[in-house]
Amino acid sequence: MLDARELRQGAKGNIFVSSLFVANKVYAIAEKGDHKAKVIIDKMPLATGIAFNNGSLFVATNTKIVRYDNVEDNLDKLAEPKVIYDKLPGGEDHSWKYLRIKGDKLYFNIGAPCNICDPGEYAKIYRMNLDGTGIETIASGVRNTVGFDFDPKTGDLWFTNNGRDWLSEELPNDTLNHVTAPGKQHFGFPYCHQGNIPDPEFGWGKSCDDYAKPAALLGPHAGVLGMKFYTGKMFPAKYQGAMFLALHGPWNRSKKYNGVYVAWPDGKGGAKVEPFMTGFVENDTYLGRPVDFLVMKDGSLLVSDDHAGAIYRISYGK
């Protein structure tokens, strides 16, 4: 499946898969049967952000968020979408979206329009009502998040964040972050990186102590993307309530690395992290690059891979 990115599931079992630079498509895969992918949206540039809610599929490009109603009953020909919000800033760098719905709110990111700059109203996580009204800032100083989810126990938002490039090969780290005061926390960009490194230009006269600290460091230029709390019962107890993280891998670092990692909240705002599925790099060349996750009803875990054009299913058997 070309360029597979975000994964969401409809109420009738259909699995929706978005794409990014190459495919410009959204696919649907039946949960049962031959698992062949059907293109349901085509020729939509940066059609990356997707979310499913009450029969409707929300799709976000870099310029707008639209909603397709009754989508699972019309997979052969979707109805014309309703525009929910059309004032996204567009652009290229970090302009693709990641969507989550919690209750009656739609959460989305606006990444920094640069490697390093004063981002203005960019570099934030926002939320809005499902009709596109009532936009609020949830977190600031977020350079580029392409993965966030809510702790099923506390309701807190956790998110991944990509650090700046061209500081050095070993710094800064990408991060996992925990929102404890929605709308009140600034996570450092562009002034402070990974919680303790002032930026050589924008950090002058700033203190990293003035910004929210990351919950965990995930490695230099890790390209961390999707994240999902595991809410199934199939996996051993240690994984229930843990977060799965997709390290897509560096694009500009001499030594490649990536994989699926798992993180556990430590109860103090931080998290411990360890590898879960590796083997995507051979001879310093990517064989695959994980992107996003979906917890299935039976507790198995789907992982998308935009490099190999694949979706993997991970199950656990005693």
C-alpha cells in the first residue's frame, strides 16, 4: 500500500489508511476478507490527518479539514465532503496534520514552517469543536508533532515531537511529552531543545528552566511519529496502558536507526522507554519505516510502514 501513514478504524470494521507526499490518497481495508486496499480518496495532496467519529471520516490536508459523512456505507463513491475549517496556514515544512478526537473535540497540530525560526502561531497543538468552531491552544513550543494520544486512565494528552536539524548529528533528541496543564505549557521551541539545550540563536537570554521538560528523550533525529496507548487485552499485562511509539528514523544522520518502541508513564510526569520491534535497518539502509498504530478489537496491534508500503499485524499467543 503506497505511502501508508495514519491508521483509524470505522464502527463497521473498515480500516482507514492515509498517505503523505507520494500517494495523495486515503484507502479503506475491510477488517475481514482479502484485506485488499480500496482507494476512497484520490489526488488529495498531503491527505495525512484522519479521524473517525460517529460514521464520519475527518481528513486534514495542510490547508483545510473536511468531513465525509456516512463513509462506511459509501466506500465506492463518497459524498462530497463538508469543509470544517479552511484557514490552516498551508506551506511545506511540517505542514501535514495528525488528528485525534476526544469527546466532542478535534485535536490537530500546526508544525513550525522551518527547521529553526520564530514560529508565531505555528508550532502548537490546537483543538476545536467538531464543527470547526471554538479553536483553543493546548500546547505551545511544539516544533513538529506527528503523534499524540490520551492516557485512558487520566485523560492526559501525550505527544511526540521532532527536534531541530543541523545542530549536530548527536543532538538534539526527539522527545516524548506530557501535557499536564492544557493551554498553559510551552515546550521550548525555538528557544530550548530536549529540555536542556538553549538554541545557539534563539536561546540567547533564555533559560530552559522556563519551559516544560520532556517526559523522555528518544534519540537524536529519531523522526518519532505516531503514538498510541495500548488499550487491548491480548498483550501481556505489562503492555496494558503503555504507549507505542513509531521511530521513523533519521533522514539526514550518517547512521540510521528506527523501530517500534514502548513507553510507560512513571507516575511523575516522565516515562521509561524500551525497544519493542526492530530490524528495519540493514547495512545502514532502511528496509521499513514505522509510522502509526491501531489497536484492533481483538487486542492485536497494526503498524503502518510508509517506506515498505505495508501494514503489519502484531499478535500475542501463549
